[in-house]
Amino acid sequence: MHLAFPWALLALLLPFLPGVRPPLRRLVLLLLVLAASGPSLPLAPARTVVLLDYSPSAREAVWAQATQLEVPPPATFLAFAEAVQEVPTPTARRTDLGEGTDLAAALEAALERGADRILLISDGLSQTPVLPPPVPVYALSVPPSPHVGLVGVLLPPYPAEGETVEVRAVVEATAPTEVTVTFTRPGDRVSVTRRVPIGRTSIPYRFTLEGATPLTVTLTSPLGADQARAELRPAGTPEVWVLGDEAAARLLEAQAFRVRRLEALPLPIRADAVVIGRAARAFSPVELAALERFLREGGALLFSATPEGLFFGGWERSPLADEIPVRPAGRSGVALVLVLDVSGSMADGNPSKLALAVAGALSLVETARPEDRLGIVTFSSGPRWLFPPRPMTARGKLEAKTLLDRLRPGGSTRMLEAYRQAIEALEALELETKQILVLTDGQVEEDPAALVALAEAARAQGIRTNSVALGGDADRALLARMSRVGEGRFWDVPTPEDLPRLFLEEAERTFGREALEGRFPVRLEAHPVTQGLSTPPPARVLLPAVAQPWARVVLDSAGEPILAVGERGLGKVAALTTDLSRSWTDWPEAPRFLGQLLRWLTRTPARPRYSVSREAEGVRVVVQGRFERAPKLRYGGVERSMPPTAPLTFEAVLPSEARGEAVVLVEGRVLFRVPLPEPSEWPLTDGRATLQRLAEASQGALLEAPQALPPAPRKPVPLTGPLLGLALAFFLLERYLIWRARRA
């Protein structure tokens, strides 16, 4: 019995106070005081409400646990998934309550049925946020059933008619398994079988978009099946004006772009993009100003390295130089001395090793600029200067070629003195870059340690030593060590026929030209322009350039940019440092590459776009574009700000339970209507941890087995009502006795 001490003392003394009569009145006063103190007795057992998770991810495990469940009365059993329904026994099975999990609604239903405590049997995977109830929750965690399902189909933004598009099916798995994903569209059906890991995996499907295309994606696996539908509609086809680049025009026509070949630039510019393969001098100051304004206001420009374009066309000296994402690789002159073996063994072969070496040396001569200095010192039984380091002017090149053609092999292999003289000749020059290139096909007859010491001394003077080991008899170990100590490059050339190509590559690295010819391996960076592309074949021509600080290099060759892109104002700009008509005419993916480049360029900040994804923290909506005021996101009648998270990028996160549609607003105007992806029944979260937090916050506990549920406590029964009723009865009895006494 619960009774406050002061009230209890007053209740015991009050009937015996002087003046309180007769005895029944004393009893009434006692009962009233006791009722006012709010007494109670633990007489009734507590009501237990059992919540059974019948969602698809948990129902099998919950049904197995329910057979071991013993709950003392009074108890109520509620089955829930998306809906909540009372069931007569814990072993009842319902599969008609939906495909999701609304744990918050289940807890609310338990409170409505007068729960004094709640027993929750669930996997803890809920699509709604859950707050702890005011009564204890005893949670029994069951593992979710293994599952594989489709969580979405990723469609390309702004696809064009005739474009090869890529659609991706996003598969979510809670256990590693093999799946088959089938893509079905009118006239085509493609199945892909793959083993997927735990987590999310995207499976691509590519096809040519021809009009509005309905698409059905079906997933089958040992863990279940799923299906999703989507429709892909082509956006407007961009119009591209091409000036001076016929190869680009043909490639873009193959990708269904509307191409206009122009000899002059019409004003005003009405195109989505302009490809420029002409020289800067072909444009008037008014046209150049129009191009800059077109770019800044949301247009797209592509500069290509045709024989008349980009730096051949003097664009680095034009008013648009700061808007182009590359600039010429400006440098001072370079000094190089070739230390060439002309011993008797160089006469071997047909053509001879020396003839091939001379052909390669001619590449050095041809590639050098007038500000470069090139010298050649030969060695056999002793050193001989073919010509000392001299500027490679037109006359210098002619004399060098004449002297190279006169070389004849003969003698032994003594390199030391020729190498020393090359170092001394370079030390006397006031150029920043100095290099030596040593070539031999045999074993050097001097002390190897002396040669290595010379390489180290040359390095101390800022002179690098590069070396070429020609054929199987060359002293590879010595040459490699000289290059390593001299901080240069070492080439092992087993076949003499490779010499001309090697010399050309070295010439391209050392001297550089306005355009380098050869084979330049291409490396792709991850970017929307390169998505789904295989590595292009080596470029045949390359314009030495460096990227602007604000640009991003998408294709490069050994650090030299081939394609650089960037944003300027509201527009986008790109520069190709290779000639499409010479480099990639035989590359089957060249049309797709150029099409993806132009589509990326035409999606400028002046043409905003959005993306939406469901993540662990909620539904993320991203808007990209340039706005005078940041956009807002409206959902459920509430507007949320979208703060910037990157240049021209704004984001907001909606709650995990958000469904249906949201609206993106700019200054009160509807910019996008954003359909929100449905939440997954199998989110990749720790359901057991969720249940433990819920139980501890409600003063309950996480159970390991149904038998661990503690006995139901007795629920206090308030006595205020009965005491007041008894007091009233005695009061009426007293009044009756007084009335009888007066009549008598």
C-alpha cells in the first residue's frame, strides 16, 4: 500500500480530535483523507503487448521464434509490417500486411491497447524513424533473411536521339550470391549473370536510343526475384557549329548531332556548341568577343589541334587565351650531347646497327628547335667530335645531317674519354636543361667504376645521363647504373630496328615541337566524358601543352594533356591537343568519345540538372547549376534550403521515410519535380543495434531468447475511487441514522 506519511498521520488522528462526532462521521473523515493521499495496491498483473514483425525480411525468423513464446496473461499480439493487425496467437501467420516495415506505427498501436510493457520480435530494419515509447521495450533481435533486390535503375541525364546510352541496374544484396539481370526493351532482350557481393552493385546495359523507350529490368537469384520499370526519353538534339574540323563534323554526325559546317562564324551565335579548328586570325575582333560572351553566358566551345587550329592558329595570343584550358609548354632551350658507339660491331646487321642509330639521331636533329643545342661525339678506339653542341637552326640541322651520313663503323669500344668530353662541353653552356645520351652495343673496355664516377660528377653539375643498351652483347648492368646515378633514363633495346622509334620518343621528350609525331599511349581519367570507353589507341600526333590551373585533364600521355576541360562563367570549354583526323580515324569508339564530350560540354551550369539517391542518412537531392539565389527543396509542404556543397552544386537531405515527390524551387518558381526512390525493405544497416538503442532508451532490455523475458510485474491499482465510494456510503448511513433518531 502506498500512502504519504503526513496524510496517513492526519488520517489516523483526525477522527479522535475533540469535537468530531459521532463515530460514523469520524470514519467518513478518515476515508476522505485516505482517498486524498492516492493510495494503491499491486493487485493487477501488467499488460504485455507482443509486436511480431511480419515484414518480408523478418517473417520467417519471427515465425520460428513465436513457437517458443510463452507470455503470461493479459497479453495482446500485434502483427505488423507496413500495416498493424491484432492476431489471436503468436503463431498466427499473416502475409497481407505490406512489403515494408513501419515500426513507429506498431509501437503506437501497442500504446493504444494499454501496453504496460512491449515485447518486440523484429530484425530492426524499419523504413520509419522510431522514438522510444514511455513503457519498457524488451526486444528480441532476429537476423533478416538473405535478400537480393533491385533498388533502382540509373538513367543517363539528357540523352540524345541516336546516342549510345548506358542504363545501370542497381542491385542490393545482403549476402554474396549469383544473380541474373535481364534488360528488356522493344526489339531487344539482354541477360547478364554475375556474382554480386554484399552491398550495392550496378550492372550496365548499353543501347542506341531511338525515341521514347520503355525498359523492364528483371532480377532472378536463389534469394528471390525483383523487377523495375523505367522509360527513357531523348532530350533535344544539340546543334553544333563546326569551323575547320571535318573529322569532328563526321564523328558528331555519326552520333546524331545536328551539325552545321561553316566557313565563317554567323552572329549572333545560336548553337549549343562551337567546334573551332581554324586559326585565331580567321576571326574578327567582333567574332572573338562574341565567342567569349557565348562561353560566359552558358555556351560550349571545343578547340581542336588541326593543322590550322589551337596553337598552330595562334590561339595562345588571342583574347580567348585565358579561356582555353591548355597553353603551350613554354620552355628555354635544351642542350643534348649524343655519345655514339661507332665501333666495328655497329656494322652488324642489314641495315647495320649504325645506320639505324643514324636514322634515330636524325630524329633528334629534326625535332630540336633553334634555341636548342645538339652535339654528337663518337667513340671507338678513341673519341671524335662529329660536331660540338650547336644551335639547331636550319643551317645547323643541314650540316648535322650531312655529317651523320658520313659516319662509318670501326675500332674497339672505349667510351670514357668521349663521355668526359661530352660533360665538359655541356658544363660550358648556360642552359637550364642539359642531358647526355649514351648508346653502345658492346662491353666497354675501361674501368666501369670510372664511368659511374663521371655520371655522378655530371649529375652534380646538373647534367643527366641517359643510356641505351643495344643488342644482347651490351653491358646492361653498367649502363643501367650510369643512368641511375646520373638520374636519367635507361633503355634496353634488344632489336636494332627499334632504335629509330626510341630516338623519336627521346627527341619528343627532350626537345618538344609544335607538334610531335609518333605513338603516344593514352591514359583515361574517370570522368563523364570517358564513361564506358575502352582505352584509345596511341595518339599519332601531340601538341606539347600544359593545363591551366583551373582545368581538369581527362586524357593524357605521360603527363602531357591530350584533352583538358573546364568551366568558364556559365559555360564549358575543352581543348584537344591531338588532331582527330590523324590520331583516331581507326578507333571504333571515336564517335562515342566525341559525342560524350560534346554532350558533357552542352550540359552547362546555364542548363541546370538534378540527381537523387537514397543513402543511409536519408534521401539526398543534388542540383547543379548557377543561380542568383540558392534553390530550395519542398517536401510535405515544408521548404528546405539547399546550401552549396561545391562550386555550382547544391544539396539537401530529406528524412529516410520520405516518399513520393519533392519539388525544387528557384525564387518561388518550380525548376524540377523530383520523384523520390522507394526505401528498401532490406537497408544495409545494423538492425540489432537499432533494437538495442530502442530497448535501453525505454528502460527495457535486449533479449537473447524468448524465455529471457522477465516475469510480468504487478500493476498498482488505485484505491481512491473505492475509498470515496465507501466514505459516501457511510456519510449517507450517518444521515439516515440522524433522521431516524429525530423522528423517534
